[in-house]
Amino acid sequence: MEIHTNEKEVTEKEVTLHLLPGEQLLCEASTVLKYVQEDSCQRGIYGKLVCTDFKIAFLGDDDSALDNDETQFKNKVIGENDITLHCVDQIYGVFDEKKKTLFGQLKKYPEKLIIHCKDLRVFHFCLRYTKEEEVKRIVSGIIHHTQAPKLLKRLFLFSYAAAAQNHAATDPRNHTVMFDTLKDWCWELERTKGSVKYKAVSVNEGYKVCERLPAYFVVPTPLPEEDLSRFQGHGIPLWCWSCHNGCALLKMSALPKKEQDDGLSQMQKSFLDGIYKTIHRPPYEIVKTEDLSSNFLSLQDIQTAYSKFKQLFLIDNSTEFWDTDIKWFSLLESSSWLDIIRRCLKKAIEITECLEAQNVNVLLLEENASDLCCLVSSLVQVMMDPHCRTRIGFQSLVQKEWIMGGHSFLDRCNHLRQSDKEEVPVFLLFLDCVWQLVHQHPPAFDFTETYLTVLSDSLYIPIFSTFFFNSPHQKDNVGRESQDTQSKPLNLLTVWDWSVQFEPKAQMLLKNPLYVEKPKLDKGQRKGMRFKHQRQLSLPLTQSKSSPKRGFFREETDHLIKNLLGKRISKLINSSDELHDNFREFYDSWHSKPTDYHGLLLPHIEGPEIKVWAQRYLRWIPEAQILGGGRAATVSKLLEMMEEVERLQEKIDARPHGQGALLAEAPLLLRGSARLSALFPFALLQRHPSKPVLPTSGWKALGDEEDLAKREDEFVDLGDV
């Protein structure tokens, strides 16, 4: 799909501001100096700083036209010097060389403006040479439009959708399952062979039962549909996924606690008794409970850890980078972010062990079943289901578990800047956990780390509806309200149409050239047969583990009611020692065998194996780049080679007698390819050639410039691939 833009001519050197449909210019300032970060703010570029209802943009006077190799990899919606209003994290002003946080009405205006972004970019603007009135307008405008609380219906998302009605369209090649119809859920049940024990229901059509749940979802087959409406969607065991052995992963929110009158208590007791009878009959009698509200992380843990962690990458200049370098690892450890990632992966492995090795159902429990339930259930499916490791499968998983699962993106990302809410990056934590798996097992994934990085960036681009609502009901309801007198509904874009952001050449970077395709079935195999894990473990099960009385839904219904309604539920299956022994045996046994990339996939979780996601967190720091090399550059070369091989193969097929002449074309691709950096495609060609900024001692140790260039070339030597 093409983004159509309106163009506003800017007076200085014919620099053009591109506006999206529905985008309006709010304020601007001329003669603004944007500092070059890697130069310790010693030099910069003059231009115009503008603020619209969609973004902050800097229009440089000397912005030369990019060559074709670079423009093909640029984001079509967000430019190199553009910041969406939702991506702004903190705004600082410099007064007499002192840095202060800016908010509210200012009595004095700064001489420098520093903007920290949620994608970890840092922008420095000098306002010393700008007219005083323009400084007041631009600084006040930026503070107001990025920091002040907003109304949901005032989001740019709706302005864009209303203005782009004529040309908004979904890519027909996009086969992501959206889970917004009963048919989608039935398809997923059929795919996972769960349709025998579970059923898709439409009792919540029009959100009559619960606004928190999607219009359609899946529950155990014996559960009467009339029981689902009793407590507005609370306390219902919802199906997430079925394992190849018939076991299932379920989730459930807690029952409401505010109603205490005798009549309703009796009703609650009757409802729970019905669930007990439903689950206690085969095949649901063996259910292990994971209470994520009390036995796992808290949202405060995640928020606190990420707040410390991101400060390691919001670097103002080279001096600050090298000053913190000596204590970087201790700061990293003290943030606890990597430890939180490890705990998430470990919890997912524990649940995988229950499903795969113990052959028991697992019920995840959380207050609203929309935060940690989304994270853990998604990780389990990525580890156990190879379909979720394809790009379409992964996008469908996000739709099912996060979007339709009611994750509160609007609140967790604090898109409306509500003062009583803090940003809690639960979805980013999930992407970081998936990156650990992608990094450790590249051939198992159809997508790349670049795909995960641009997906994390898309959280803050308000032309896509995917990550801007708390529930499907909120999206549908606000969408209708925003129509006003329009006859047809707003066509809100989905982030899964990647053609909106990237040209076909750039989209190639989202596809993993090292992905191992699923082997084709032998002729003797039935076409509909479910592919069974080649690395499935068959650990011996004791009689006590398989006893129905050891499960979550015990015969003591009153005990169940007390736990569900009152306090949090403790683990009711296996002691902690047993759990640890089972986990260790399962984990060690799996890692001792060859990897089947289309079977069960477990991460390494030992200390050194959990790494920093360098491409996302370090990409804007020039000192972290390896010019001419790095893993991303190698993958790019592989993509180019694959593209060339496919093109040559097409020509060979068309002219089978011209093979010799055609194959001679292949080396031209590599000879003409650009020198890239380790953080490609986010850090492209160096357009301002200069020596790397390094401490003097480090520079001498590296040798002269010729030696350094030779070392750079070694990184992209395809003989090492």
C-alpha cells in the first residue's frame, strides 16, 4: 500500500515537509541547530524544527538526496529525523549548561532542547540562534503535545483513518489470522487438533457478556454457554493452545471480589461447582495451576527494571558513553532486566515440561489474564509450535494472545499520557524473550531480529490500530464514535501490512535466509497427520503425578472457592523440590540431543546465554557500530545472494542454453554492494566520513587507519559465513 502525502514547502533551501493524510502542522522554528551526537555536540546541521499532530520533525538545510541503495531501506512513514509524539519519552532543557526536565508551563526557555525517545534515540537541538518567539512556540508546543493527557478519540490514528479512506487497503498477500471471527477460532482448533475437547463460542457477540473479552473465544466443550454470562467473563477457563499429545494450555482471570451479599455468594458457589464438575471429568481431571499473580513477576518489577535498563542506552554524547563504559556491566546487572528475561523463559520451560513430559493440562491464573498470561502462553507456543516460528504464524499468535487476549496496550504504553499510569513494557519484554530464542536458534525462525526490532518500533506509530487499544471492544466502540456522520466505518490499518512502512527490498530484511523449511511429508504419511516432535521427551511419570486428586480442581469444592474468591492460589501440584528436579532433568535432557528446528525448542538460560538485544538497544549509538561488518551485514549479504540466485534461476529456466553467460553476472552483485555497518539497516552508510571517536589509548591499540580498514573488511568476508 502507498502512503500519499501532502507537501508543505519550507522556505529554507527548498526543504520539503511531507505530511500524511489528516496530519496538520502545529508550530515551527527556523535556524535550529541539530547536533551530531557522535561528535560530542561540537558540530551540527542547521534547519527547521516542526511539530505536527503526528510527529516532531527536523528538516536539515544540507539534507542531500540519499542514493537509491539507502532509500530502499528507509521507513516510508517515519523519517530519520522524525519522532512520533507517542515515541517521546522525556524532554530536557539546558539552562546555563545545566540539564533539567521540562514539563508544564515554562517561565524561562532553554538554550538547548534534548529529546529522549522510547525507541532509545536521543536528539539534541540548539536554540541559541532561533528567534525568541519561535523558541517559545516550538518548546511549548512540543511539551504540550507530548506530555499533556489526551483523549482516546483525539489520537492521530482516527484523523489519519478518516483522511486516508480512499486509498487505505490491506495487502492481499497478508494471511495473518486476526481471530475476529468464529471461523478463525475454529481454524485454530482444527490446526492444533483441539476441536474434540474444546469449542468456539459466540456468546459474547456484541460484547454482551464482557467488554474485556473478544467477541469469540474457546472454552472446554462440557461447559454450558449459559454459565459464561454469570460473572461478566471472570473465572472462565479460556483455551489458548493444544499440544500434540492432547494436553492444553488454558488461562483464567480471578472472580470479582466486591460482591459479598449472601445471594450472590451462593451463585458464585454454584458457578464454581459447575466448573469443578466440568473440569473434573475426563480429559480435564489433571490440571496444574500456575498463579502468575503471586508466584511470578509483578508489573512493578518489570517497570522498575526497564526504567533502569534503558538509561544505559540513552547516551547524550561520546564522553558520557566512555565515562559509563567501565561500570557498564555492573549497571546492567543491577537493572535486573536480563534476570527478568531469564525468569520468563524459565517459567515457560516449566509449563512446557508439564505439557510435553508430564502430559498434564496447565491453567494460567492472573487477575485479568491479560498481562503475564499473554507473555507466558505466547512463549510456550513459540517453544512448542513450529507454526508460531513462521512470520505469519507469529503474527497470528500476537493477534490471538495479545490483541484478542485483551492486553491493555493503551495503558501499558501510556499512549494517552495519563499521570496516574506508568509505562509497563510487557509486550517489549515478550519480544526480548523471543529475540533470545531467535539469537540462539536462528534456523528455527522464519523471521529475523530486524523484524522484531521494527515490530517494537511500531508500538509508537499511531496510524496502526494494532497496539493502541486495551481491548477489541474499545477499538470497535471508539471507531464507531469517531465516524460522526460518515456512512461507512473507519478503515483502521493493521501493522501486519508491512508494505505501508517498507519497500519490497527492505521487507526482505524481515525474512530469515537461514530458516530451515519444514520437511515435506513422505508419500506413506497421511496429509492431515500432525507433525510430532522428534525431540519429544518421555520422562517416567509416577502414579501420584497422574492422580486426579493431585490436580487443581480437587474434590474439596469449598477449598477451591476459598482460594479463588479470597486470596491468591498457591501451587497445588508437586513440591518445589519436585518441580526443580523435573525442570532440570527435562532441560538438560533436551539440550543433550541434536536440535530439531521443527519440534520442541528450548532456550539456554544460563547466565552468559541471556544477552542484550544489541540491534534494538545499541543501534543509535555510533560507538557501538562495526563499520563494514557484524551479523546484520552478513545476513544482508546472504539475502542479496539468495535474491540473485533466484533471478538467475528464473533466467536459466527461461533460456536453458544460456547458463554460462548468466552465471557470470553473479559476482556483479557483491562487487556493487554497499559497505554496511553492524547495525544495518538502522545505521546505514556513513555519510559524514570521519575517524571513529575512541579514547586515545584505544585508538593507538587498534593501529593505524589502514589496519582498521582491513579489519573491517574481514567482518564481511563471506568465506567466514
